[in-house]
Amino acid sequence: MVGDLLGRLLNKNDYNSLYYLYDYTRMPADFICGITEYCAQEKKLSMQYIMKTALGLCDDGIDTYEKLEQHLARKEKSKTDIAKLRKLCGMGERELSPKESECVNRWFFTWDMPFELIKTAYEKTVDATGRVQFPYMNTILKSWYESGFKTVEDVKIGDKKESVESSFDADEFFEVALQHSKNRMKE
């Protein structure tokens, strides 16, 4: 099976590597095959790369085929979302800077934010600053993450609560003050 996925005959070292993953580290066979299939799709056909990937995923707690499927689906969705973000920000084909990559990985992988939420932060950033600024977007998104906002609707509700809590109606204040003053004069 692994040889079919890699498109070649396996040698003694390849078998030893597979045996190590299966017998010594106790990785399930379907998990090893799933990693091999993923690596083959990525055109990474060396057994050394497959072992490194398998061991790295296990270190991250991804140690069953089901967890691998979830991880790969999330990774694929993030790739799609990152491509949409690049288009939204007008980045073209240029590489992300290290700081931009750090922000993007945090938003999509660490915080697991949906694209629509990041798009909303982009719009707020551009409205406030007139251009794309990842640090500004990061501040917005960090605030939302820490507040537990997971959808655009959560943000809208949070914005309404904030505006109600922080709103100050001068007319209402003066009306109450005037009424209070009149009441004191009657006394």
C-alpha cells in the first residue's frame, strides 16, 4: 500500500522505517498510510520526510487517522481562507512577511477564526486607518478572541453592548438636571 502511494518499490530501509513507526511508536497502520498519502500529494516522497511528519504530528497530539483527517481538513480550509485574505488585502503573489505570516497563522490556526470574522476586522482596519495594517487587525482580532467572539454576529452584539454601556446622551443628562433643579426650587 505505501509503495503504491509513493509510486515505487520499497527498499529495506523504507520497511525498517515503517516498522519503526508501527511497532516501536505504536502508530496505527491507517494513520501511517494517511500520512504517506498526504506526503505523496505534497510531492514529498522520501521516507525520511514521512517519518518526520508522522512523529511531528504525534508530538502535536494527532495520533489517529480520525485526528489526521480533521487536521488536514482544517489545514486545507485555512489555505483557502488565507488565499481569500491575500486577495482581499490586494497582496497578489508576494510572499507574506514573517510578521504577516505570524499574524495569519495565529488568526487561522491558533485562534481558529472564520474568514468572515477576519474580513470584518479588515474592514474596520481600513475604515479606521485607510489601509491594510496587520498589527491593527491583530489588535482587533485579539480583542474579539479574548472576548470569546466566534462570529460576525457575536461582534455586532458586543459592539451594541459596548455602545450602550459607553453612550452618553447629553440631551437626556441636561433634561434630568433641569428637572432636578426645578424640583429643588419647589422645595
